[in-house]
Amino acid sequence: MTPNEKPKAVLLLSGGLDSITTLVLALEQGFDCHALSFDYGQRHNAELNAARRIAAKYRLAEHKIISLAPDTFGGSALTDESIAIPDQPSDGIPATYVPARNTVFLAYALGWAEVLEARDIFIGVNAVDYSGYPDCRPEYVHAFQAMANLATKSALEGRKIRINTPLIHLSKAEIVRTGFDLGVDYSMTVSCYAADAEGRACRICDACRLRAEGFLSAGLEDPTRYR
Amino acid sequence: MTPNEKPKAVLLLSGGLDSITTLVLALEQGFDCHALSFDYGQRHNAELNAARRIAAKYRLAEHKIISLAPDTFGGSALTDESIAIPDQPSDGIPATYVPARNTVFLAYALGWAEVLEARDIFIGVNAVDYSGYPDCRPEYVHAFQAMANLATKSALEGRKIRINTPLIHLSKAEIVRTGFDLGVDYSMTVSCYAADAEGRACRICDACRLRAEGFLSAGLEDPTRYR
């Protein structure tokens, strides 16, 4: 099969542990992946640099980084300096929740998929990483897919869109083990909500905590560099 | 009722005939309207200037213009100079269709609504203006609303989102008559897909044709200036 014969997919690539694992799974399935990242004023720009390195390493067909207007998202600890990043697990929806983030990301992915004539969109949401985010739940993803299949010319012409979430029912430990088996180098990724410019992690935020627990349960060493 | 007591709404304001009519209907219903426009490289920038004039005239609480990356949307005659704007009504979906446009617009509106703690989003889609666009149909709007109510923290907390489409079942003539009765000055609006910098219309594109027919059926004079 030549590269041109592979089916195209649009893949949301944040630069974190979940998105690289989703990528290797999509590549394993034979997709020609077109990666999409967003610069939305997230505090941890190290994440975008990680996305760039990952796209280069896997020689993806394309990596598009879309800059969103600075005030696109408000009201989140991830984008608003005046809201502290929590250092304790929260009950309910955490302060790092970003209003409508996955909806905006998937909307862009949908538009790009239509231009590429791709049927498949990959997003690395999962039940553990969910940690209270409404837009990481299976029922949300199903509803987005149903909407997408009424939204586009492609869908009306019979080219249905699939929102692929290969991690959605995996624990963090299972995700890490899956990636290790497929040769993922997790030192390339940045998960921390408050990483410094070099991508060194804080050890205390929700994302650091979930990641460390995942590696621990998987019995694998986390290559994360801490400050 | 003081202005502060009015319920907030996010309203998509393109600067065209439908969006100004949607705006006056939302204002009539007592909403405090926060207008949202997009600069997405549409050929007819006159439309955005119209949106600015409309927001100023109605003294809206806020008017946000979001610049989308130049290559956000591809494959449409509205954004791609290499695709001609059709001068004949088309069967099926016309070349002026922009992939996933309303999905991206509504996704941003959803995020802003959540930040504002608004429950209502207004969009001026309608069955006539639909002219083959999949994302102007009632079933699409319903599916977006269902998705939105799974996507957000507000919805999980019981603040359901409503996507209001007051024009969806009106003919162009009914829209124009509704607006006239509410004192809308349609000379402020630009509908033409190929308007020049001064907002003068081409007379031949789908949008010009639909608009002219609407005024004719309504027995009203169209204040559109032609080139």
C-alpha cells in the first residue's frame, strides 16, 4: 500500500501522553494522519513544542497549528492567570475545565476533514483523563458525531464522519502500556498543566498526578522531567 | 426591568439581512445581546463593516469579532479566489457552501455563552436562505443543541443551552416584513456574496437573487445599492 492509498484522518494532537498514544494507534490502523493543534493561550506552551516534535518524528503528512484569538476561552485556570491551577483533586468539574474546548477543536477538525475528504477524526479523550470534563464523555462524543453527520456536505453525500476515541475506555495505565508496546517514547510528551518553558512538570497538578499514577500502575518508569 | 436584569444571549451577527432581523427579534424578546462576528477571509468584507454598524446602532452590550486563521475554511467559493461564485441557482449544495462553518461559529458561541452564563444563542438560519446548506436545517440545529447540552459544565449543572432560530421556518418575504414592522433599516445590511468594498451588490449571486425575491414578494422596496 503506497502512502497515497491510505485513508486520511484528522488527528487532534495536543502533545500530551494521550494524543501521542492515539496517534500511534491511528498509524497502526493504517491512517494517513493530518495533525491539528491549537495555540489558545494555554499556560504550558511546552505542550505545543511537544506536538511539533511528535509530528516531525512520525513524519505526518501535515501538522496544522491554529492560533485561536486570545480571548476565545475564558474562565479556566488553563488560560486565565487569575485562576489558580488546583493542586488537589476536585470533586466535580475542576478549574482547569475550558468552556467548549473540545467542541471548538472538533469543529475545526470537522471542517478540515471535509476539505481533505477524510472520514475519520481521532481525539484522545478517555474516561480517566476525563476527571470531570463534560466534553470527554462517550455520550458527548456520540452527540458530536451525530451532529457532524448532519452538518456537512460529505455526510449528505454518504461520506459519514467517524469520531474515533480509541482511549475512551482505557485506564491511564492501559494507555501507557499500549503506547510502550507500540514503541512510544513518552519523554517527548508534556502533560503538566503548569509545565515550564522546558516542559518540566510541577508534580502536583491533576494532570501530573494522573500521569504518575498511570505509570505506577503500569509498572513502568515515567520519563517526565520535574522542576 | 433594568438592563442588568435582562437575560444574556450570544447572537451570531454576520451583517446580513437575516442576522439583523434575528437581532431585533431577540431584543424584542428582552435579551441583552452579545454579538459575535467572524473574519474568516470572506470575500465580502463589507459584511463585517455592516455588522459593526448594526452593533453600534443597537448599542449592544458587546460585539466580538473573531479572526479565524486564513486557512480555517477551504474549498468554498466564499473564501477561495480560485472557485467562481456561481451566477445561477444550483441543484444541491452550492459552491458557496463553507465546510463546517456554522459548526465552528456555534462552537465559539457556545464557549462564550458559558463564560457569560447565558443560556441562549441566536442564529439567523432559515429554510429559504438554506439554499442547499446542510448546516442551516432544523435537524442540524437540534443535533447541535443536543451536543451542546452534553458539552458544557453549565448544562451538567442544569443551565441548558437553547439554540434559537426564529427565522428558520420563515420565507425571505416573511423575514423582510417582520423586520420592517420592527423598524429595521435594511440599507445597513449586506447580503451579496461578491459585494465590493462599499457594500454594493452584484445582483446575480444566489444571495442577491434570494434577497431581491424576498423584497419583491413582500411588496417592499429593497434599499440595496448595486454596482
